[in-house]
Amino acid sequence: MIIHPEEILETIKMVSSQHLDIRTITMGINLRGCSHPDIATFNENIYSRIMRAAENLVKTTTEIQDIYGIPIINRRISVTPIAIVAEACQTDDLVSVAETLDRAAREVGIDFIGGFSALVQKGMTPGDLRLIQSIPLALASTQKVCSSINVATTKAGINMDAVAMMGHIIKETAELTRDQNGLGCAKLVIFANAPDDNPFMAGAFHGIGEPDCVINVGVSGPGVVNSAVRALENPSLGDIAECIKKTAFKITRMGEMAGREVARRLNAQFGVLDLSLAPTPAVGDSVAAILEAMGLESCGTHGTTAALALLNDAVKKGGAMASSSVGGLSGAFIPVSEDEGMIRAVQRGSLSLDKLEAMTSVCSVGLDMIAVPGDTPASTLSAIIADEMAIGMINKKTTAVRIIPAPGTKVGDMVEFGGLLGTAPVMPVHNFSSEIFISRGGRIPAPIQSLTN
Amino acid sequence: MSSSRFVITVIGLDRVGIVAGISRVMAEHRVNIADIRQTIMNDLFTMIMLAEVTGENFDLSAFQEAMSGIGQELGVEVIVKHEDVFRFMHRI
């Protein structure tokens, strides 16, 4: 099979100058065999299990990176939701479990470990409650642990008691990590319809129904898509969709190739390829820039939702052809602090929280990495979450909220989180109260869309 | 892995000795040239080689380092990637 020189040079250019990379290779590890009533034994069990399963993860991914010459930016681990495996533990809090996960992550040499999680869409078990109450201290006393709580599904409705609780948990987490600008909240995601196999942090966990050990891959390449779109001469929107589709295919193929080889070498099952376009703060690696390349003066102005719908759909179509097994979130990411174009749009005044909410109805993630004033009430945070959960529930899609009420900040301040977590401009929220709505509690019932049988 | 075949690209300003320098390093590491394409457009030298390694115990990192080194000496950019990268991306 002959590859043409132009194609070879195209690939080289994607890696060298357009930021093509494999964003993450995430190993999903089942911890169900580790359950034990004694918390110390439980911690030993999960530590040994993770160390055994992941001991070659970093070495193998580095080998693959060298052979293929495609950078693999992050190695991560996701585990079975801790609330489930620790249900039998006779203990008051699960902070020690988070510390064990953190220690294992450091030993293995990865940057994040996800799965300090609970699934509470219909209600909470004692184990779920224990985990949720442990979150603020757990995230404050560890560096690499990520937490996620699923509070809604299309089939179950929205657990508004959990939503109300999470508003307070977020405030507490921000307060306990006050000296790091509320960084704890950057490691906490609230979900509707959370996928079992998402490789991206902070929402990754190893779901029920997954095999014992699995390799999931998250690719990326907003820079590549950006360059491809800008190279077109006077395209129609159909031409743009076609271009994005083809480019997404090429990007995704890299993930498929690397993921299969890593799984083979580690004797794990190849799980899924998540086709999401995940931006980074690096110049040119921006999803907002792609939307602007389509002809919007500034991301967030009218037309942004339509442009994002086009982008998200084209990415899925191109990516679906590239892989035998697509899953996770698979769409465009719009994390504000991690996208230099988004940051500029907020500072310019063209991108608001309300517009971001509209955008989440057509793309895969949700309100992500958004800093709001430090004095935002817990009930307002809960109401923001409730809105996002409703979008996910009604539209049968995944939505999520990762919001940071950075202590001591006000609208217009810039909050520095560092590294891939980037810099967040503090955005205004509505000042009218949602307190009474949130305090009512109970469940928003599953919508008629759930009756699919 | 399906094979030990690599695509080696060399890009830079044309000068005397590029092909000689690159192929010397490849011979030192017992890497065989299976196919080669080359263009010189104005002053820009572009060479793409399909290279094959047949022996066991091929030290890829040492080879990549040596190629990078000769590239720097010659003032050209040398990139070595496994051929799967290109096959996967451009063919279904």
C-alpha cells in the first residue's frame, strides 16, 4: 500500500506544528474484588491492585510514543466508583481511600486518578453519602485524585437532594483549597448520564459493566482542525463540515493505532476511543478559534451554538469511521480555563455563562472549568447544576458541571490554576436567588423520553 | 506491531552531503532503505525514505538519537516514525 509523500508531510506537519497529540491513555481498573469491612485492609487491597495492574503503564506508553512519534500527553487511571467498592467498609469517612489512590498514582507515575465517585441519580446509599461528605477534605489533602458524582439520568430523573448537597460540597471544597484558588473544585465533576468509559479527567471512572482492566484513549487536535478550516478558500458551511469530518478521521486514527498497541502490550482489553476535541491553553490549540474560523467575530456571539453543533457533529462522523469502538464523551469540549480563545472571549465580553449553557446542549461536556465569584451562594451553584442536568436528562446526552467559586474573587479577576488546568476569568452569575427552588428537594421525575420500551 | 518499517523524513535547506550523511548513519545501524523519494524545490530539500530493519535487538531510541544528531550537523530536520502512523491515518 503506497502512501504518498504529500500525505506523509501532512502527518508530519500535524504533529510538529499543529499540536496533534494523544491527550490521554487511561487505564480503567476494576476494584470490586478489593471490598473489605476493615478500611486498612481495603486500602491495602486497592493499592496492590492498582500497582499490579498499572506497573508498566508509563513505560509502555513511553515506548509507543517513541515509536510512533505522536506525543502521549497524559497517562491516567480510572477506578470503580469508590462509593460502591467501599460500601462494606466500617468507617466514618473515606479520606484515607483518597490518600491511598493518591499514593498509588504517584508510585505509578501518572498525573490523575479518577473514580472517587458515586452514582446517586435515584437516591443515596450510606456508602454514597459517606463518600460525598468526604469529598472536600479528600480533594484538599490529595493532588492527583479526581471525583465525580452522577446526580441525574434520563431514566431516573434528577436527584435534587443530591444537587442541593453538591452546591454545599463545592463551596466547602473551594474553602478548604482556598490557598490554591479553590483548585479542589477543578477536580470535581457533577454529571447527568455519566459514561462508564470516559478517559478524560476529572470525570473518569471505571463503570459497572466494564471488564477487569481496560485501556481507553482520548485523542485531541483542535489545532489540527483549526489549521485545516483556516486553509480553506471561501468555503460554504457544508465544505467546512466535510473538512472537519476528514480531519477528525485522521486525528482519531492516531488514537486507535496507539490505543490498540498499548492494550496489546499491557495485556488489557482495548476499551474505547473518545473522539473529543480537547483544547489546551497553548496558542492555536483552541476550540473557540475553530468557531471563529467559521466566521464568528468572537466566540459566544449569535451563531456560536449553530457553529458548535456543526463542529460537534462533524467530529463524531469523522471519528466514527476511524475506530471500531467509539465511546466516552466524544464531542467538542468547551472548558473555559483551558482554551485561550474562550478566555479571550470572556474577557472581551462576548461569552457569558448563559451562552455556555446553550452551547452545552449541542456538544458533549457541559459547563467546564468555569470560575465564578467566591461569594456565590451554594443554592446558586446548585441551580446552575440543576439547569445543566435538565439539559442532559431531556436530550438523552451526557452533561456535566465543573465550577469553581474561587474564594475571595470577584467578576473580572483572573484565577491561575496552572498547567493543563489553565487560567480562568471569573464570570458573573445571576444575582436573583434560587434558594427556595433548591431547598424544596426531592426528585425531578424522569421525563417521558425515558419510556423507550 | 505488524512490521519494523519506518518512514524517515528529512527536510531542510539543500547543501552538499545530506544524502551521504543520513545514509551513513542508517548503514551504521543496519537500517535498509526500501524506498526513497526526493525533491529539491528552489532551496528546499525534502527526502522521504521507507526504511526496513531486519535484525533482532534493534535499538530504536539510539537510532532516533543518531538521526537527530546527524540532522543537526547537516542543518536539516530528521523525523523517524513507524510506518503504521501513516498507514492508519491515510487509509481505512
